[in-house]
Amino acid sequence: MSERKSPLPTVDIIIEIERPDGKTGIVLIERKNPPPGWALPGGFVDYGESLEQAAAREAREETSLEVELVRQLHTYSDPNRDPRMHTISTVFLARAAGQPRAEDDAKNIGIFTREEINFPLVFDHGQILEDYFQWKEAGEEVFLYTRQKKAENPFINGEEKEQPLVELTRVWSLAEAEVIKNFLEAEGITCLLKGQIVHSLYPFTMDGLGETIVLVLEKDLDKAQRLLKEYSTSRD
């Protein structure tokens, strides 16, 4: 019997920091190891480590910065996002102060404004930053499926391009959210998973409690609610 393979969990960190010139930018590293190029700080989650702990550790190891994690932004799970292997990355927004230094597998480091990031990034980090900047412009509204997704995702397809996204349900486990997502997509409803750290109910710690929001197109909400009820009943 062949050995079962599972995706590997990773984290990426968007670190907002003020430069000496007074402008706020994003910390990017130039990688020492393949694939070469500029990227967000990040890496693999160690066994026994929470996503939040991994994000803080990777930021420290690659940039020398002690970061304050603000929230989860989104989880990216395209099997082709990493040319080396199948990874699932949870992206965190963080803040820091001071001057970053290239450490660990970073051979160079810089703080870049949006206008200055006019060069390609490795993995799907260009898409991640595009989503982040759109999120910043829109506040809490969701604008996560853009250029890369238009050719492959029904959220943006012809006349449905501007269809709004609405919340279907929230779960405390990313694994459970992925199961719900796969169940609904098997019924023809495409879902978006959006992760965040909950501050309003729980004080933030490095073991901060996170939830995953399952979003669907507004026009699919009624059908998705019926299917979700059937899904929940079948698991009782």
C-alpha cells in the first residue's frame, strides 16, 4: 500500500514597519535557498507549535524582528503554490519596530512600499500581497479573489465578477472548514475560507484562538445553508 501524503502547514508574515523616511512598508527577504527570489518571511510549522508561535519564530529567525501579530488574513492552499511540495500557508499580518536584519535563510532584506514592489515574488506571494493591499483599501470587506483567480475560480467569471461574498458559517478548526469547503464544492458551490484571530472574545496570546470563516457568493447562500444543514445532520 502506498504511503499517504499530506500537505505541509506553513506560515507567511506580512510585517508592517515604519522606515527611517517615515513611510510604512512591508518587510521582504531575498531567499538564500531554492526557489531563489524575494518573498515574505515565513516557513514551516514545527511539531508541537501553534501557527501563531511559528509566525513569530519565523519572523524573528529571518528578520531579527520581534513582531506583534495583529490577525490572520487568509489561508492559501493551491497545491501548486510551492514548486517543491504541496503546502498550505496561513498568512498573518504583523507589526514591528526597529531595523530588520537578514538572518537564517535570508541573504538580503528590505522594507518596501506598495509602489516599490514592482518585481516578481516567489511562490504565490505576489498574489498574497495583492490581496492584502485590496483588503487594506476596503477595510473589512473581502476582495481576495483577483487577477490570478479570474481564470480559474467561479467567484470572478463573466457576469458574476462583482457578486458579493457573504458569510455562511464559522468554525474553530481549519481542517473542519476544509471539509465543509470540499463538501460544498462537490455540490457546485465554490467557497472561500478566511481566517482570523478573535480579539473580541479572548485576550491575544501566542496561543491565540483562531476561527475560520466560510464564505460563499450571495446568490448561493440559501442553497449552501440547506446543504450545510444536511452536512451537519449527517455527522451527528
